[in-house]
Amino acid sequence: MKLNRVRKKVSWILALVLCTQILMPSTPVVAKASLAEDTTMLDKSSATESEVNSIEVVKGSTALIKTPEGFKEPITWTTIFKDSNGNPIKNVGFDKKKYELSPGERDKHRVEGITSTEHIAKIEKTAEGGLITAFEKGMVYAKAVDSEGKSKEWKVNVLYTAKENLPKVTSEDYKRLIGKWTAQLIGENPDANDAAIMETINSLNTQAQALWDSYRYKGQSACADIPWPEEIGKKGNKNIEFARDAVEFRQTFKNVLLMAKAYRVEHGALYNNKDLLNDMINILDWLTTNCYRPQSQTDNW
């Protein structure tokens, strides 16, 4: 048995695949019908001022958001991206300045300001409201502000295709897909009587055990901060914080991938180790909350 090499850009996805193989739901997952591609989106009243309505539009089509009742002209319509804290995502430098630009700052053709959403969707003012034109799959926020400062937001999900076009799938379909990825990564049915195979498995487990032992929050209920602090500044840009430097936090995903392989390979010391699984899930929770999340461009991404 040979352990397959994986492409660098998908290593974190494959770690998730291995970690979640035994966590799939047993109930069917069915795609529900969506809105028609060219449809007028009616405004819905919010229960609270902070509530954001959601609309869906298929890429290549348009949707009208009607002017909210009581809004007075002139009304300004804009679209933005939001970070995980709900703040507008701002421009970062193009070349040397891999951080959000300050007022008056420039890096090649980029200047300070709110990041444009026009590669995903744009909004234009019409007599009836704001007309969304969708270009690519993704998510933006549309906002209307009237002459008195009243505002309202809508979360706009741009779909690749209408939901009614999607096939119906079940948890068994997902299990089969995950099984194929697992087999690609670690092979199938390793022979415990084959010395070469066991040497490979033992080597993998030794590496994974060393990573696990050095994990800062091993055995704790959550990963509270950077899982392996020794990675700070090792490969990335020293002027950029860890959570915004993809060159650095990519290694943490790779560490979890190696540990996940050891967790799934039969005949190894860490095979199906529940404590290891819990720690890997905690690490992935921290990474996807703090690093791989909606934010301005990170260094190298």
C-alpha cells in the first residue's frame, strides 16, 4: 500500500473528509426547489432592525429588490462583502502591502476603499428598487440607504444553478464519495502481514503522534489559539499576523491532514482514536473560524 500524495491547495479539504467520515448524518439530504432564474424578489419585513433578509439569484440572471416601504428618495443602493465580524471587507495591497490599505495609501493600482463585488454581483438603481445582476457563484450583501439615513440590508446568495436542477442525494451518496477520497489518500485493506506496508503505517503514526503531542491544546475541550505556536513566522511574512497569512496557516491544515491519515489507516496505533478525532475537529474549528474565513485577501491567497 502506498500513501497517495495530495495537491497542496486541497489538503485542508481532505483532512475534513477523513475527520468526518464517521460523522455523516443517517437521514437523507434532499435539494429543495429554488426560485426561477428571472424573478422579482419581493421585500419582506424584518422582525427586528438587525435582521437581514436573504434572497437567491442564479448566476447570469437578475433579481429586483423592491424599495422598502417608507424609504424616501434619493435612495442609494450598494453591494459589499462582509468579514466574519459583519464589517465591510476593504481593499488590501496588490503587491507589497498585504493588509487593508489606510486612507491615502496605494499599492500599484489598488487604493483604500471598500472591495468591489462586481465579479460576483452588482446592483443598479431603478424606479422600482435595486436591480441585482449576478455573474458568479458567491455571496454579497445589498444595502439601501434613503435620504433620512434609514437603511436595510439583504444577503444575496448567487447560485451556480437553480436548486430544482440539482440531483436528489442521500447520506449514502456522500458516504460513497468520502470513501473514494479516503481510498485515494490512504489506500484500502492494508495487509498487516506485509512488512513494507506496516513500516509505512508505523512511520505515519510516529509522525502523527509527534504532531499530536506537540499540539498546544491536546486533550482540551477546544483549541483556544494557534495550535502549533512554533509555526509563527517560520514560513510566512513576519509583518502579517498568523491568521491572515495563508503561507503560515496552510501548514496547520497539513498537520491535521497527516493526523487524519493516521486516524483512518487500519493497523496503526492511532486508528479510530476518538481523542485524536476530537482534537482534530477542534483544530479545524479554530482554523475555519479564524483563518479560512471571509476576510480581506491573505498573503498568497
